[in-house]
Amino acid sequence: MGMANLQRMAQQMQQEMLRVQTELESSTVDGSAGGGVVSATVTGKQELVSLTIDPAAVDASDVEMLQDLVVAAVNDALRASRELAEQKMAAVTGGLKLPGM
């Protein structure tokens, strides 16, 4: 394999990575907690874009439970976002674990 082929392959991989990153920016995943009373939506770039709380989950005497549900729902959505990004990047890198990806 010559140097020109390696450069061409590197350019193709870079273009594919840019395409995947653009896809991730427009993709969303959901996470939930408490049987769905709290749900969070996160982009493929791991940015929280929506948080929904069922009014039945709001109990002024138990704010800590609601806080825990919010944290759990956001973490669930972030986990799903990371998994989505790993799947899409694995398709580009062939499963190689590249630093910073």
C-alpha cells in the first residue's frame, strides 16, 4: 500500500467522520426515570435539549426524589447518546478506538 493510497484513505475517513458528526448533531435520543414520569432528550452531541416532568411527580415535600429522577433521566439519555456516537463512529473507524473520538 503506497503513501498516496494511505492519504486517500485518511481523507475518506475524515470526510466520513465529518458526515457522522453532522448526523449526530441532528440526532436525538431519549432517557427516562421513574417509569417515564421524568424524561430527557439529548442530541447525539450530548447536549440536553428537552426535559419533561409529569406534574404527578412534583411533590413539594419530596423535592429530593424529583431531583434524583431528573439526574437519572438525563444520565440515561446521555448514556444512549454516547452509545449512538460509538456505533456511528465504529462504522467509520472499523472499531478502532481513536483518541478524542
